[in-house]
Amino acid sequence: MKYLSIGFSFFCLLLFTNCDKNEGDTIEKVNIIEENIAIRSSEIFTYGLGNIPTEGNIFIQKQASHFNQSEIGIDNAQGGLSYIYKTADGFVGNDYVEIIRKSSIGNNTFSEKDLIKISITIIEND
């Protein structure tokens, strides 16, 4: 009986202290940022994403299709993060990428979300 009582007490403790799985991921505001850029097929395009978030994250939601490099990396020149894109060898045409940037004011509630939509037109080298 003692073990049953301890087990029931433990179950109640878990039940009443269970965290909501969405806690800390509530988005109150979504900013849509659209960028249209044109580059030559030999160029590397970088898009500054700001400082490395203390609370939050930045990730590629929809990956580009025609690339040698399409990633988020540290930008030593600007001191933060940047999206870096280099087209696939010989590709001329259009590409597209979506980046998500979530941030918090420090209370573990992600209150702001940026959806960055970048349309890339790749033209031939001269």
C-alpha cells in the first residue's frame, strides 16, 4: 500500500507540474520581409541577419534549389549572422529561399517572428 501511495503522489506531481509543449514558442507578431536581388552567376550574395540571438533562432525554412552554397553562417565583417548564397555552376535563372528568424525579449516567449523571402535572379557573367 505504501508503494501505491508513493506512486499516486508521484503521478499527481507530474500531472500538476506538466509544462505546455508550446510554452515559450508563442508568436504574437509575424513580419514578412521580401527581397528581390539579381547577381551574376559567379557572385556570392550575403544577406545580414543581425546578431546571434541570445533567445531565439534563425534557420532556413525553404532551401534554395540551384546552389553550391546556401547557408547561414557567421559574418566576421559585420559581427553577426548572414545568409550566404552561391549559385550552382553554370546556372542562370531564378532561385528562392525562405528564412525564419524568431526572437524573444529575454522572457523565453518568442514574441516576434520574421519570415524573410529572398527571390534571387541569376544572370550570366559578361
